[in-house]
Amino acid sequence: MDGLGLLANSLFGLLGPWQITYALGATLVGIVIGILPGLSATLGIALMTTLTVKMTPTDAILVLVCVYVGAIYGGSRTGILLNIPGTAANAAATLDGHALALQGRAGRAMGIATTGSVAGSFFGVLCLATLTPLLAEVALKFQAYEFFWLALLGVLMSGSLTGNDPLKGWLMGFLGLLTAQIGLDGIHAQERFTFGSSDLTGGIGLIPALVGAFGFAEILMVMSEPAKKAMINAVDSVLPRIGDVLKYWKTILRSGAIGVFIGILPGVGEDMGAWSSYAAAKRFSPERDQFGKGSIEGMMAAETGDNAAIPGAIIPALALAVPGSAPAAVLMAAMIIHGVQPGPMLMVNQPQFVYDVVAITLVATLCMLVFGLVMVRPLMWVLRVPRAIIMPIVFVLCTLGAYAIASRVFDIWVMLGVGVVCFVLRRQGFPVAPFVLGIVLGDIVDKSLRRGLVLSDGDLTPFFTRPIAGVLAAVAILTVLAQVPAARRIFAKIA
Amino acid sequence: MKLGSDRFFGAGWIAFGAAVLALSWRMDRLEGLHINPWSVPGLLPGLLGALMVLFGAALYLRTPAPDPVGKPEAGASGGRIWLALVLCVGYAAGLLGRGLPFWLTSAGFMFVAILVFRWLDRDAEDPSSMGRIALGSAVIALAASAATSLLFQEVFLVRLP
């Protein structure tokens, strides 16, 4: 009952004219970011973090969550019309979405995208409201040992699942963890890897690093390839249909549950939510031979899964301070910038904020529905703007976004340096998401490891014998061993 | 090609990890402050350096994956990459903060970048004369520069570089 009262209070607080304007404007910006290939939800949130620094925490998070939800939704447009997913999360929906467009049913595909996204997001909001307090209560029992394994597991899982090569993903995760160690250490304020530079003493800023990894690196990736002519034809009715919800309610519920579960897993993200939901729908569907050829059920599953993963990814960010995806990592960093400390104590110290986030995600979902109903056709002009025009403008925004948080020219150099390194590594198959998770979780891993060892006086046993720490340690070790051929052979023999 | 690049990058990770390990080992252990030895600042960086050496060695030694997923996209051109790199780094590291007004520097960068890449991508656009492309690029660059300058300077009160 307390929770419902807090939620009602939060919803009432979002009914002001400015809040509605922020929500609609930010969702629209998010949709445009999602539509533009090369611009990701992570970059959108990172850039908007800069612009929202002077807002109140709730207004700032309102803007950022709306950009997040809008971007994941908007990316399906590009996938349907151009066969290029606007964001990685829309790759699964592109399979059937573009097939429907080739059959002259692009509008129908967009309607399904709206239905699936809204249904998935609503399901996710319900889980966000109910699971966050439960998880936070469990996490109150966590000590340094559990936080060490949880944060390390986030980096390892992100490395295993976000790229195609776990070894490269883990190396990127370690690089991110190391990047977070630059500057003053969190326990003794001792300088690490500063080489006498006063700029490095302050550490590598998360936002400049993120803008470099997801902005500059992506701009270089996009600009390195010749543009292809956009073929956008007239589309049929784009309105979502209630009949689709009634017909595919089982798929929606299953995909919503899978999306939320994948979202909660540390560092995995929306794209895996979409692919897992798509795979499950294909397995259980009587029309599985239609998947990939324009299946409405397949498209519904993918879009429900990726949007349900958004609130799912916010759950551990709020309750454990371990984000479920790269965009949620930036969102969590933005909360910290605004003086909100996510983690188990958030539910104790600022329970209203948790329900603010639930209400904000609900409002973002409603805004997405509004734009899905009225702005589909006008938004298609965005696809006609040549990327040669968009990318230089985005680069100027990236430069300003990196600089504006602290007004330091050094942050522009960080953005450039991280961007070039990530560009080179991405071209060799090294994924960027584990690097970002590593930067966000580096401080927790470092402090938890040293605090745990101090508490146990150097004894490693509690890292493995405490019940939750033991389970997390086993999962983390198995995550790595499962990729070692010799270990896999042993597991197969045991099975 | 994949094997070669994995070996090259594997060797790079080994060298980088070894350097991190060495720097962590030499990091001040604050013995003079009588801190708990398990809380030395170089502990995690040293472990990460060791893990990079280990995993870098695995990357160096392993058989290449059959699916070259990390391969650059077909059509990616070295010339375009260098052009984008020179323009972006030249603007952000070479011009910004050197005394020129932000709006002028940004407008100049956007004009050149938009013009050059629209010309390179001219096959993907509707046919248009070079003069029209140049005029359009100049208008867009000036408008975008003015909008971003005003937004950040006047609305968000950022002192522009």
C-alpha cells in the first residue's frame, strides 16, 4: 500500500506542464536518435546527460528515460524501411519487419512495432515496480564479497553476450575496469596511472569516455563506408491493432518476461532481450516457418522483448547499483551526477525516487504510444536526411557533450582518444559495451575487493563460502570456463 | 587475415597487460602510513594487468574463429577513415580553444565535413550541382553552429571552448 501511495505521488508530480513538455520532447528526440543509424540509445542518454545537468534529479531522469525508451522504439523504423537496424536492439525485429515492408506492409510492421513496444514496456514497468523493492531488500544483506562478484559478473556476462567473441569481450571489460582506476583511488586517495598530470588526477570522466566510445567511434564507423541510396516508399496503415494484442497475448507475456529477465542480468542489454524473445517465440509458434519471412508474431516478440528489457535493465541499476545494459549504465551515472546514489540503500533513503523512476518509465511508454499513433509518417523524413549532413553535426554535439559537464578541454581529448581506440578495436571485433560496463563498475570492483580482503584479513574463503557470494562466484567462473574448449568437453562428459 | 590480426592484437594486449602489471607493482604501497596491506592501491590494477596478459596470450595462441565477425564492413575505405579522422581531430583538438570563436570554428568544420562527404556520397543523393551542394552545406553549417552555440551558451550557460 505504501508503494501504491508513493507511485501515485510520483505520477501526480509528473503532470505539470513542464514535465509533460520534457517527456514528449525527450521521447521525440529519442525516436529520432533511434531512427538515425549509427546513433545509439547510449549516446543519446550520454549527450542528454550533459544538457540536463542543471535540472532537478527527477526532471533530468524523466528526460533521460524518455530518450532511452524512444531510441529503442525508434530504431525499428529504420530496420523495417531500410533493413538497417537503427539500434542494435532492433536487429531481431528487422528480420520480419523488412520482409513485411518488401510485401508492401511496412505500415503494418510499424503498427506491430508500436504494439509490441508498448506492451513490452508496460510489462516491464510492472516488474520494475514490484521487483525493485524485493531485490533491494535481498541486497541489504550484501557485503563487499557479494558486490565484488556481482560487479565482476556484470562485466564478464556483458563480455560473453554482447559481442561474438567472449575472449575479446572480457578483454574490453578489463580495459574498462582499468580505465576506472585512473586518478585518485577510492580508499586512500592515492594517485594511480596519473603520470604527474593534474588532469588525469581527476580520473577519466564517464560521459566523455562514453561519448567517445559510442559517438566518435560510431561516427568514424559510419563515415568510413560509402552511403547507400535510401529507398522509402509509401506505406499502408501504421495504426497498432488491439486484435494483435488479443491474438498474440501469450507471445507478449512470454517475451515480456524474457525481456525483463535478460534486462536484469548485469550488462547484457536490450538486443539480447529481443533475440531471446524472438527465439522463444519461434520455438513455440505453430507458424515458425514464417519467421524471417514477415512473421507478425516474430516481430511482436522481438519488439516486446527489447522494450521490456529497458525497465528490466533499470531494476538492478536502482537496487544493486549494477546496471543491466550499457544505456542503463549511463542512466545510473546520471543519477550519481544528480546526487542520487543507486544501490540497496536507495529504497531505504529515497524510496520516492524509485517510484519516480517507475512513474517516469510509464509516462515514457505513454509518450511512445502517442508518437506511434500520430507521428509515424512525419518522422520518416529523418531517414531522407543524408548522413553526410547529420554526422558532422553529431560530432560537434559530441565535442560539446564531452566538454560541457566540467568545462575541461581535457575531456575533449579523452573523448577523441577513447573514440579512436574503440574504433580500432571495434573493427577487430572487440565489443564496446563491456568496456562501458567496466568503467561504470570499476570503482565497486576495486573497493569491494580491497574491503573484503581487509575484513577477512587476506583470507579468500568468504569470497566463496558465503551463500550468495558463492553462487555469484560459481556463475562468474562458469561463465568463463564455459568458453574454454577443454572445460566444455569435461562439462559435456559430466552431463 | 583474422589469424594475423588476432595474433597482432593478442601480442598488444600481452604487452599492455605486462606494462600495467609492472606499473601496479611499482605503485606506492603506503607502508609509511601503516595501511592494511590488503588495501594497497595497486591490487586491482595489478590483477587486471595479469588477466590481460593471460587472456591476451589466449587470443594470441588460439585457433582463429571460423566466422570472421570482426572483419571491417565491406566497402569501408581507408581514405574515408583518414579523412574523417583528420577533420574531426583537427577541429576538436587543433582548433577549439585556440582563441577562435566557437561558432566560427564549428561552422567551418561542419561546412568542410558536410561538403566533402556529400561530394563523396553524391551517388546516393538526388542529382545536384556542386554549387547547390556547397550553398546548402554552408547554410546548414551556419544554422547548426548558431543553434548549438546559443543552446549551450545561453540556455545551458556553458562557457564554450
